[in-house]
Amino acid sequence: MKTLILFGSPRKKGNTAALLKPFMDELQKGGAEIIYYDVYEKRIEGCRACLGCQKDPSRMYCVVQDDMQPLLAAMAAADLIVYAAPVYIWSAPAPVKAVIDRSVYASCKYYGDAPHGPALLRGKRLALLTTCGYPVEKGADLFAEMMRRYCRHCGLSWVGMLAERQRNLKEPFMDAEKEAHARDFAASLLP
């Protein structure tokens, strides 16, 4: 199973990275081939809504020449796409949101001259691994809803979310329970 991990946190050793570690370890133990992108280390501009991506309905691409091109190719090749990002104001951090916006236009050929064009990510599975400071049901709920709608719009299969909370900075984030949750979530995604 080809798994694309899109890591979207500015903190390389923060909560999201800590939760991602046992998750990825479990996927690899289960035989998953992991492709890892740290979107904060890439140059990815926001979508310009130029519709240049709509000119060729047979392939995922964007006319903006930046680091999104190899990422789109990795999305097209993946069986499972995992966004691993903290909650920023009930949504995704800006670089992750840029990836989402660009991938929707590049993969859904609904916006150009052929409004009934194909959805090129149709059938691929998508999961969300996220961390937040509020209770999960009040902190990650809108991020999850955005991702579910993204899946419906693009024909992806939503396979779920793992969200974990850190109440305050005085207590450590990771513990045995969170590690077990990450491993169990990963195991549930394996074929």
C-alpha cells in the first residue's frame, strides 16, 4: 500500500510529529510503502484560481511552477493520503490549506470548459491525523468536516481521523494511551 504522508506542522518535534511517529511505525510494520512530504519545507504557493489546470482533463497538474508538481504526482500514485497537521483556528495551517486548494483544482476537472470532467483522485483513501488544544469535539471537528467535504467533492474515500489534545503546555503531550491510539489508527488503515 503506497501511503503519502503530508506533514504540515512548523514544529518538527511538536505534538503532531510525536503522534505521527508511532503511526508511521505501525504502517511500516504492516508493509506500507511511505512517501513523506514536509509541506513547511516546500515552496508551495496558494491557488491563483487561474484555471490553467483545467486545460488537460487527463492529468493532475498545475501551471504554477513550484514544489507542488512532485506532490501532485505522489498523490496520483498513492493508495492512501494522510494529512498530519495541527489544528489552526479550526482548520489547517496555511501551507496545508494551500496543498488542499491546489490539489482540489488540479485533480477535479469540473471548473473549466467541461464541467462534468473527471475526478482524478476518485477512489483513493484519505485520513487525517491532527492535534489540538481544545477538546477534540470542539477543536478538530471543523477540520474533520472540511476534510470529509474535500473527500466527497473529489471522490476520495474518507477513512477517518485521529485527533489528540494537549490541555496545556505544563503537561507532556505523548503518553502510552496516545501512542496506542496512533498505532491502532494506523493498523485500521492497513489492507
